[in-house]
Amino acid sequence: MNIWHICIFELRRILKIRSVLLNLFILPLLLIFILGTALSSTMGTAKEAIPDPVRVGIIQTEENSGSGAISKALNAFVTSPAVADMMKVQSIPTEEEAVSAMRGGDLDFAVIVPSDLEEQIMKGEEARLQWILGKDGTLNVIGETLFTRFTDELNRQVAAAKVLGPDAAAAMAEHSQTHSASSSYIAVSSPGEVGTSYSASQYYAASMLAMFMLYSGMTTSNSLFGERDKKTLTRLQAAPIGNGVIFAGKIAGNSLIAFSQAIIIVLMTHWLYGVNWGTHPWLIVLICVLITLASMTLGVIVALLFKNAASASAALQGIIIAMTFISGGFTPIAVGFVQRISEFTVNHWALQSFLRMMLNAPVSEIMYSIMMLGAVCTVMVAAAGLIYRKAGYRYE
């Protein structure tokens, strides 16, 4: 009799228990469906998070609104495709009318172009615009960011003029006038896959997968207690095999169950609920292996520390639920003290790894979360090894 004989026997024993199959395979799929459907309205996509175009009023004097180079550059900026998608611009004669329009809800943001702006630019002075802020802070930030980008480009030309001389300023003004139609100086990008974000089904598929894989550790704990409570451990120890072989065989059998659970949940959520797990299947396998390791280690620690199966199961359930909660597995947790604590849990780094893959984040970011998950597992394995050396797995 070797490790694989005990492993196969453990697999057959577990697969005959209907409640275990229900809790490990059916229940997580039902919870993912219920949570993903019920809470879909609380987690929008990136497209839903994009605000409406900012309604901007531009206030400039008649001298400034003529055929000057600055006026043409500003007009080219606000009509460029990238900027035009983010704001709707209209000319306002006076500051008083702009304020009145903002109070009436017709404008979100206003820009005052100083009457001597072009003269200041030609003198090599810093270009500045004045803002009139509206009621919506997000739209104010968008307006400030866009027009600050415009003045930054003007100031870059001013700095070049200081170095190259006044002739360079005139040449740059002519270049801006000639190529203004094709120069917006704005680049729009989005992290991960453009225009996408994880849905509620994706979020809870990742969090429930991590949680229920940890619950596989409870089958390990119950199995270890079962051999002692039924006094069958003495028969195994009487055979010509060591305690380490018995222990390793049971861990191997339960590990295969946990890993099979992960594969089934990933495939079924993809086929039934349309969950997109990203484009790195081998990284998913690596994460599931690490969670399986953490699950088995947690089950072993609890089984060796507690005297009976009931107290061990209660403690293990409490630990898993607590780790799931503080890591945001039930609802996303805002940045703060709780999130700092969650960084010491398996659930946090497993969830972050899955979510970053779902968003098609760079591999370096995904690997960082996986390495942190591996570090947590390493600490748990070391703790389990120390406890096993002291307590051992034997009949008492």
C-alpha cells in the first residue's frame, strides 16, 4: 500500500458522500448565479462609468476670437475627435452670461480666455486660462484636465521660444495654424481591455471560487478526524506503512477533489453564465493549485490543533467566512484598515489575481498578485509543518 492507494480510496469515499458533492460543486454555482444576478446593478461596466460630455462655455473677447493663431489653435483643439467626444463647446459673450447659464443647468464648466493671451505667448510668458467651476466635481476635473493639457502645449512652445529665440515662436505659431486640424495633443486610453470591466457575475465567480476551494479543507479535516474517531487509524498504522504516507495520501486525495472543483466551476461559469476568465488559462491553473495548497494546509492546521471534528469545523468555517468578508468577497471593501488586513489572507490575493486576468491587465501585475498568494501559502505550509512535527497524526 502506498500514497496513491490511499489517495484513490479517499477519492472513492468522498465521491460517495452526496452532501459533499452538493456543497462543493452545486452550491457555488447557485450562489454565483444568485449574487451575480441580484447585484448586477451595483457593478456597472466601464462604459456605464463614463460621464456624459462636458458642456463647456468659452468666453473670449472679440479681439481674441478673430483670426489669431491662439484662437485657431484653441478651435482646432476643441474640435479634434478625441476632445469633441468628451465635451460640447459653445461660445459665450460675457462671464455674467456664463455664470447664469451654469446656474440654470445649461453649462457644466466655463473657460475664460484672457484678452492678452496671444500677446503674453509672443512675449514668452506662461499661458494660463481661467475656470468657472460648475456643480459636478467630476465634470470640473474633466474640463480642467483637458484645457490644462492645451495650455501645457502652449507653454512648451513658450519654453522652446525662450531657447531658440522669437523667430521660433512665430514659426511654431505658423506650424500650429497649419497642422492644427490633425493635432489634438490628447490620447485616450483605458487600463486592461479597452471599454470593459468585470461584471457582478465575474466578481462573484472569482470570490466564490476562492471561498469554496478553501471549504475543501473541511473535507480534509473531517477525513483526518474520521479515521481517528472510527478507530480505523490504528489498523492503518498497523500496516507496514508510515504515518507520513497515510497523511500524504489523504491530502493528495482531497487536493484532487479541490482542484477538480476549481476546474468545474471555471468551465461551468464560462459556459452557463458567460464569465470571461481572461486569456491566461495556465495562470488560472497556477492560482487554483496555490488555493488548493492553502485549503489543504488550513484543513491540516485545524485538524491538528483541535480535539474533535465539531470544534474544528466551526473554527474552519469562521476563518473562511472572516477571510472572505474582509477581502471583499461578499461586497467590495473600500480602501482602509480592513483592506490592509485582507492583504494577509488567501482570498484577497486570489481574488485580485482573477480580477486582473479578467481585465486583461499586464502579466507583470497578475504575477505580482500570484507571487503574493504564493508567499501567503508558503507561510501557511511552514506553520503546518511545525504543527505536524509537534502534534503528528496518530491515534490518541
